[in-house]
Amino acid sequence: MRTIDWVDGAVEIIDQTALPGDLRVLRLHTVGELIAAIQSLAVRGAPALGVAGAFGVALAARVHADDPGALRQAVQRIETARPTAVNLARGAQRAANLLPWGPDAVLAEACAIRDEEIAASQSMAFRGADLVTELCGPHARLLTHCNTGGLCAVTIGTALGVVGELHRRGRLTGVIASETRPLLQGARLTSWELTQWGVPHRVAVDSAGPFLMARGEVDAVILGADRICANGDVINKIGSYAHALGARRAGIPFLVVAPESTVDEATPTGAHVEIEDRGAAEVTAWSDAVNPAFDVTPADLVTAIVTDRRVIRLDRAERPRP
């Protein structure tokens, strides 16, 4: 199944808030419904959000075809529904560029973005699996964080797509999926996807990751990104930075797998990225809390970035900006 698609005039998504207990498909007919799904994390993951942004503009183009002011406002609401991942605004803007040619042209562009993300996932899976084998040998034990499978990227996935490809090649010994607080996207979504694929895995609490690396139970850390800055800083789910520090201390590779559409050459460093705060309610009901949804992993802690077009070896002083 595709995480997100256009079906008979509406956007269909797998409701990721219902997993793993219920595989539920939602049909979204309005921009408001799509924005609510994005903000509730019913649809999430950088590549999927890029597609969602484009499909949102396709919805707006049909509803507001005769009201340019309302159409501009709808596009802006879509672009800013979540601030940290670059793909959402980028997908919406790319589809919006076709607005002068009418709703059908906008939809065609949105579908092209969807198809490009599917192709990108396949390319990343191959490139990433080759790199893991090069760095770790013929059999790898990997730790991954958050959810980076087909749920985040229409099909296949980013970092988890690499895991799946290694499994198909017989090169994977096992996976540790960190639970990923506070919404348990690793324990709920990654574990669910790995189970569907028949990949042997264990779930670990987030704080155990660096200790498991130090104990020699992990050969490499592999995860995705919501934005990659021009200097190589990686914006990803909160907890990624701690895993990067653990990997550096343990002397193992820290690998980032994300489509080229996630590379943001206009953002110099992670210090320039707005980090979304999800609010205290997701953490506690009886005190104030700080709940950043993402963190910044400095470029000097990243071994390599794998995109659908290239492998960027940050450990060899390469950078995303050409």
C-alpha cells in the first residue's frame, strides 16, 4: 500500500496514529482535513509530507479555482502546517507553480512528485545497502531511530528502505529500533513495518542506544532526516543527536539516508532551522515540559549522507552544497 495517494478526487492516507493496532485509510477532501492530518501526524515523514503538500495544493486548486485570494491563503496554510521539515513547503511550492495552468496541471505535478519519491526510495535503498556493506562488512547489526520506512515515504522508505534491502540481500543480522519518545514512532511504526517484512529486530528505549553501541551490539546507526543543511548539519527526530554522540564514542558509522529533496542548500546550518515544539500534553499532564520534536546533529558527527543521487562522505570533508 502507498502511504499517501490521490484516489478519485481525494487524498488517501494511511492513518499512522492508528497503527499498529488498526490499519486505517483516511480520505481527505479539503485542505483543512489535510492540514489536520499533517499536524496530528496521521501523515508524517519528510518525503510523504512533500507529497502531502503537493496534493494539498491540488485540493485547493479545485476548491478555490475562482478565488485567487483564498487560494493563496490555502497554499500558505499548507506550507506552514509544520515548520521543520523542508519537504512540506517545497512540495507545496512546486505544485503551486503550476496554478496558472489550472487544477489538472497542478494535480499532474503533485503526482509527479509522488512518483519521484517512490523512485528515490528505491535508489536510496540500493546506494545505502552498498555503503553499509562497504563500511560494516557482509553482515550488519543496525540501530535506527524514529520511522523511516514506507510510512514516511509513500513506499519502501529512506533509512528503513536500506534495512529492507540488506535483509533481501541476506546481509542483515538484526535491527535495534529505538522506541522514539514521545510518540513511540519507532516502537509503533518501525517495529510494525519490520514485522511485515520479516526482519528480526528488538525495540530499545531511546536512552539505551549509546550504551548498546558501547557494548558492541551495533555496527552502525542509520536514520533519516527532515532537513539537511548546506554545511551537513542534520535535522531529525529528537534523540538523533544522542545516537550520533554514542556512535562517535563507539567508533561506528552514523549514516543518514534522505532524498535529495531534503537537502536545503538555502539553510546554512542547523542553527537557522525552526525546531517545532509539540507541547507539554504529549509528555505530561501534571507539569510544564519542553518537547522539541527534532534536534540538530552537527555535521562533524555524521559519517555519510545517502540520497537518491549521491553519497556524501562528511567524514572526508564533503558537504551537501556542490
